[in-house]
Amino acid sequence: MRDRLKKIWPEIEWIKDVDLKEKVYQVWEYALEQSVLSPEDLLEIPFTLLIEDCKVTFMEHKRAVVHIAVEAAKVMERFFGEKLPINKDHLISGAILIDVGKLIEYAREEGEVVVGTRGKLLRHPFTGVGLAMRFGVPDEVCHMIATHSQEGDLGKRTTESIIIHHADFLSFEPFKADTLRI
Ligand SMILES: [Fe+2]
């Protein structure tokens, strides 16, 4: 599983902290073992079931979020430096883990991938935190999983979580049906 995971997720190697990197691998491996989806399915399935006829794949969306977050952090560091500390390892790990809960949100019904009962009861920010805590992912990173989506609007986000939240929406909102197209 590790080799197949590395193929779809080369960005996990960007994490410098060896212990944290290993935990991120373990969370994803475990989630894939519990999932109706294989690593290869993630290269094919649409990244959301909320958009009709979505052509962007799960991994295209996921990897774009990591790249946007890292590039945004670089610009912020260039301009703000020590005035706005950003933990890059936490940022990368969070960006890679925010949607890991989706792997156990989905079920297969007559060959179709749909949101299953678990996914309806517990959206992926909740199951994602459950998966990450099981492998000792630090609270700062679990916070990003918990708050990356609309659920996080009710509380406060760290700097890293604000970056990820916006990176996530940058690679989601333009694909929505209500985007102005001229
Ligand atoms: Fe998400």
C-alpha cells in the first residue's frame, strides 16, 4: 500500500519531520484499508458529489490544495516574515489530511460511489480527526482537519488553518454551478 500511496501523494515527502510524515502515511494507509475506494480510484472519481458532472478528480483537487497552500505561505513569509510565523510541516500535513475522512464517508451502491450512512451522520472533518488522532497526529494538525470546512466557521482558526481553508475553497468554488461565467 505504501508504494501505491506514494504514487498518488508525492507531496507527503515534503514533510520534513520524519515522525509526522510517518503518521500522515499511516493515517492515509489505514483510511484506504477501511475505504470502498482504492488509491487508483482517487485518480478517477470526481472530487465532490456536490457538483454535477464534475470533471476534476479527487487527487487533482487534493494536490492543488496542498500546492496553493504552500505557495500562499511562501508569499506570506516573504512579506510578513517573523511577524506572521507559519509552521510549514503542520501546514503541509494538514492540507494532505483535511479530506482523508472522505475515504470512509463514501459507500458503493450498485457500483456507484455515494455518500454512505456514516458520511451522512459524520462529515469528513469529524471522521478525519478520528482517523488522525488514532495515529497520534498533533492537535495543531487535527485542528486544521476539523476547521477546514464550513464547520470551522463557528470557531477560531489558526493561521495555518486559515490558509488551508482558503486554498480548499479556491480549488472548489470556481467549479460550482453558481460561478459567474461570461
Ligand atoms: Fe473537505
